[in-house]
Amino acid sequence: MLMLLKEAEPEGMKVLDLSKEMRVSSPFVTQQLNRMEENGLIVRIKDDADRRIVNICLTDKGRAAAEEVTEHFVKMIAGLCERLGEEDSRELARLINLAFDYFDEKFAEREKEDET
């Protein structure tokens, strides 16, 4: 979630948009955001034009935590690629892309069903 919010800077993201990106329910996202707010990682900012809209933005502490997560992730992926070698790394990337394509299709089907 930190990485998504980092990408959404400076305007932040709405809870509904976060839940869609993460493919989880809004109540789940809200629970996580409450914890993050308690830990000083995010702030909720009301839209000036429409007070019903609340954007979630990272604090300085949240940005630092997002950077840490990103750096750790990059190191882990680099280490995995080094261990696997070029050919197996490319095959893993291909399979992961196929898996995500499948998940995207199933998620789209579910959203379509929910609309009817």
C-alpha cells in the first residue's frame, strides 16, 4: 500500500481507488489505513471542492518507509535473479506475467458480475 501511495503523490488516492488497485475490500483498506495513520505514515486530506472526498497521502515518515520497502524489494528481486540466472529469470517473469493476466481477467469478470 505504501508503494501505491508513493506513486500517487502528491495528490494521494481515495480509499476506493486503493481497494481497486489492491483488489481487496474497502473495509480491509480502511483498517490498514487506520493503523498506518496511528503510526504516522499517512494523513487523510479532504478535497476542497467536495468535502465528501478524502485523499490518502503519505507523511514524511510514510515516504521514508515506502523508500525502505522499495529498496528492500529491489534487492530481493536482484538477489533472486542472480540466483536463478538470466534464462530462468526471464522464464519466471514470463510466468508471473501470465499469472497476473489471469488474475486481471478474473477480477474484471467479478467486477462485471457485481455491476449486474
